[in-house]
Amino acid sequence: CKDIVIVETNEKRLKKCSKYLNAQSVKPDSKSIIDDHFDIVFDSVGMEVTRQQAIKAVKPGGAIIHIGLTHPTGSFDFRKATLQEVTFIGTYCYTNKDFEQTIKILANKDIGPLDWIEFRDLKNGSDAFKQIHDGTCVAPKIILLP
């Protein structure tokens, strides 16, 4: 693949990408991103602007690989996707091996004390999710115990 464009919303990450990758690095509003041009588009950001850009930039018969989860909802041009037979693949970017390694790191306390984790009974899980949703939860991470 020779025609690679990296789109980044964060200016600092954009500069970093441009140093290490043999690709054009641009902001989402760049005019260098051509409509109906790319065979494959990877959206690893998942913002409304990047999803809109992905469907505009993919060519008929192309594919969008959606990895990013920044914004959980938003609009999408399903008409183009259907009429131009665009393939949309959602994928999760973590493997079971990644989770296994993370559990070992946490169990061994390799990242220091885990005082920032709050433990609650599973029966109180709905309250925990409500507090997370309404912004009243102080704990950065909650583990529900059976």
C-alpha cells in the first residue's frame, strides 16, 4: 500500500505520527482527503467526525474497519454503504492474551498499589453503573464481586 493517509484529531499525536510513519498525516478537516478514494479505511478513533470521514473517503466496494469507541453513537451514511456495497467491520482491539497479561500485572501489583480500585457487591452493580453514568462515582475503576 502506497497511498496512506493518517488522520488524527490531536495535534501532538499527529506530529508524532508524521515522524515515524511513511504516510501523509493530516487533521480531519484536511482537503487532501478525497471522497470515494480509499479501498480500506481504518477508524481507530471512533469520533463522529472520523466516522463521517470514513464513509465519505471509502470508495464503492471498499471496506471500513471500525475499531475506535470514542463516541458510542452518531449518524452514518447507510445509503452510501448500501448502494455502493461498502463493507463495514466492527472489531475490538484487545485479545484474550492482552487481558491475561493485564490480570497478571494487576495480581502482582506491578503498577504499584491498587488503592484506586473500588470493590462492590455484585448486587449493587446497577447502582455503580448509575453513578458512573451520572458522574457521581469517585472511583476510577469498580470491580463487582459475586
